Amino acid sequence: MTEREYRQADGISRSQLWRLTESPEKFKYYEEHPEEPTPALIFGQLVHKMTLEPDTVCDEFVQAPNVDRRTKAGKEEYAAFIADNEGKTIVSADDWAKAEEMVNAQAAAPFVARLLKGEHEKPFFWTDDMTGEGCKVRVDCLTEIDDQGNGQLVIVDYKSTMDASVDGFMRQAVKLGYDFQAAMYSEGVEWVLGRKPIFVFIAQEKTPPYAVNIFQADPVFIQRGADRFRELIGIYHDCKESGNWYGYLGKFGAINNLTLPAWLAKEVQ
């Protein structure tokens, strides 16, 4: 299943549910008005593709030609290039080379090759037991590691990041809901396969030397994410049923109270 087919398939995804942390109102708006991908997002998608599906990178991405588009000849050459590569995402030669350098740097990191030795971009679909909502996830890599004769199912997720240090990545994980992702993916895989997986992140920095770090999500991390999943899938279900996609004033339109944070309030007391 291609990424486009996955996106068009029925079910609520992790990225969609995470929008609800802003507000149901914004979730509804972005569902009806999809955003154009930013250059940073496109670069991340390119590295992701080169890491997990190198054989089909050129089916989706293409390097921009080195032409002077200020000239008539350059404009004509570029127009022909666009026509020949309709539907593909265009990236600069510099970004293409940088992405290749990142992939090459992965080879120097222990365990990366072994962790990524499995099924890539595998979709899972299931029905949430409590809400009846259809859910879906697309796992970067699903592999199995022999743990003392017992096969352990492992979900592997690749992240490009500005900071792959332990403290830096943890801050990013909390901010961007990686705990929620790990929990939702784990639930989907277990629901479909009937086996409890562990979840591992491969984090790689986007600046030289493109350092790599590997993190296994611990039970507390997963539990926090599971609680957030239950909260967000519940909000989504309630909004669908009621038709009330409320904003910052909340479900019942209450005025919010503006208070000082505890550390600043102490200065006043």
C-alpha cells in the first residue's frame, strides 16, 4: 500500500488525532484545508524515504535541474522537467546530497541496520473497542529480535531531529507527542497481530556529523501515551457524534481564567 493509498483509507491516524491537542476547531479546519508541506517537512520525508525505501525514492522525489530560470532557455528546460516529473516532489541537489550523507552515516551506528531489517511502511487498521472508531497507523519498520529463543516483536520509528541527545530528544518527544505515537502504534499492532511489541526510536541529527541515538520507550512512557490516546480518541468520537467542533472556549463555551504560573505567583505572594 502506497502512502497515498494509506492516507485515503478509512480510519483516523496518529497525525490527525494529534491535531486535537490544539483544539477540535483547528482539527476540523485543517481537515478541510490541508496545509502545503514545508521545506523542512519535505526534507524529512526524503530522508525517511531514503532510509526505509531506497529502491523507490525516485518514484516520489526528483532533484531539481541546475538551470538558469531567468533565461528563456532555462525556463523552457525547467518547464519540460516539470512536465516529465509530474506528481513527484522536487528537492534541491544540496538537500538530496545531504539526505544521502545522513543515510550513509547511519551505517556507522551500532544496531541501526539490525533494527531496520524487517517489514517497512506496514499499515495496520483496527476498530477502537471503547469508541467504535476506525483507527490506522503506518509503521516505519516492524521487525523481530530473538531474545533468548523467544521472538520479540519490535516497532521501529525513524526520526530526523535537530538534537538526538537523551535530554534533547526527550524534550522533543514530550512536545510532539511521541509517547502518544508509541502507544497508538503499539495498540494497533497488538490488536491486529495479537502480540505485544516493544517500541524503539532511531533519532538522527540533521547537521554533521549526523549523529544517531537509539531509544527504547519504557512502560511509563507508553502508559502516558496510552492515556493521551484514550483522551484524544474520546474527544474525536464525541465531536463527531455531537457535531460540536469547539475551540479554545471549550465544549460548553466557558470563559478561561488567566492565572500566573506557580513560580511567578510566588513573587507576588
